[in-house]
Amino acid sequence: MRRTISFLLITASTVLVWALLFSTHPRAQQPAGADPMVKRGEELYAQSCTAFCHGPGGAQGQQAPQLANRNFDEQYIERVITYGVPGTAMPAWGQRLIKEELVPIMTYVKYLNGIAPPSSTLRTLPAEASTGRELFFDPTQELGACSNCHTFEGKGISVAPITRVPGNAAAVRTLAGPSHMKTVTVAGETFPGIVETELKDELHVYDLTTVPPSLRNLPRTGVSMRDGATWRHDAVLGKYTDQEMTAILAYLREMVR
């Protein structure tokens, strides 16, 4: 009798584990916790994203897919919420919501994908540098956010590392492209690019004609590259004012020592 009970318990436990590991349905989300940004995002998500679109708590909805537990990264979440998905019912919320509503929703969707709010781990900065940090990563700056090409504090896309900080806003606007930038030609197409990885049969190259830059996988055969390109930094600075750019430079000076 004891052996039978033990066998049944082990079998039930095994079935439960397999169900949790391989279920295609979203796992139940933990409560949003004490973080005010996550809680505010949860409220705004319920108002803007549920009903006929996504389901409650990031579950699949009537017209939109599951958002929770999808392993989305921060850049993808910010980009899709801000600019939408062309050809689908997903709108560009960056054109419909103010920053104070948009950022909490992004924070909540990140939370649903296991990305904790970063504020509790960020070091304290002087006031101007702290403002610069917010602007550097600001996903509402249309396509001009600095983090589209640069990374600090574990966020952003490392297309071009920053090793030296310009002296002022005017110097930023007149910056040429990185010294390792190339003019890439493939199949009759020419574009400014930065090589991310060189493999035996393949090149991974950031295409600077798109914002944020797209990482293209190109066959080594049929690709030609030469040093330099006509791309300039001021082409992707978005709507930053000189005052905002000065704050960003204050942040960069705290990061680049």
C-alpha cells in the first residue's frame, strides 16, 4: 500500500513538473510588487492593452499574442511599444501616450519578461548627470535615443562604444562617424556599416541606414568594404536640444573615466 501511494505521488509530481516546463500557456505572473513604476504600468496596461487586444497579465488576447514569459529584450519591447508593428493592429503608442504613461507600460511589459526595474541598482549621480541618464535611454525620443547605438549600465546596443566624451553639444553635432566605419557594397547595394563579427563564411554588419541600426548577416563572398563613409552623427540625434545634450554629456563624463 505504501509503495502504491509513493508511486502515485512520484507520478503526480513528475506530471506537474513536465506540465510547468512544457506548457504553451503563459505562467501565472507574480504580483507586481512594491515597485511603483511596475504597479503604475500594470494599471495603464489594463486600461490600454487588454479587452480586444492582449490578455490580462500579459496573456494571449482575442486579437494579440501573449506578452508574458516571451524572453523579449529591453530594446525590442521599447521599440515595438513606441513604434508599433506595421501591417498589424499594434499601434505606435509613442504617438498616442505621453512619456509619463509610456515608460511605466514598458517597465511593466519588461517585468512580465523577467527584466527587473533598474532604478534600485543604479548608482546616484549629480542632478544634471541624472537628467542626462534619463535622456540617454529615453525611448520617447523618436528614433534618436543615444542607446540605439551606445550602451552603459547594461542597457543599449553596443554598435559604437564611447571612449571619449566631446566637449560640448556643438562638438557632438559635428562628429563624423566612428573610425572603424566602412562603406559596404553587396549585390549592388551600398551602405555605411560597422562590422560586428567576422566569421569564416559570414560577416555580421550593422547597417547605419536604419535607426536603430539593423544587424545584417552577409556572405563573405560578393561583399566589398572600404574604410570610411559619408554617414554623420547629426543624422540620428533626434530632437535633443543643446541643453539636453549638455546633460547627456554630463552623464557620459560620469560613465567614461
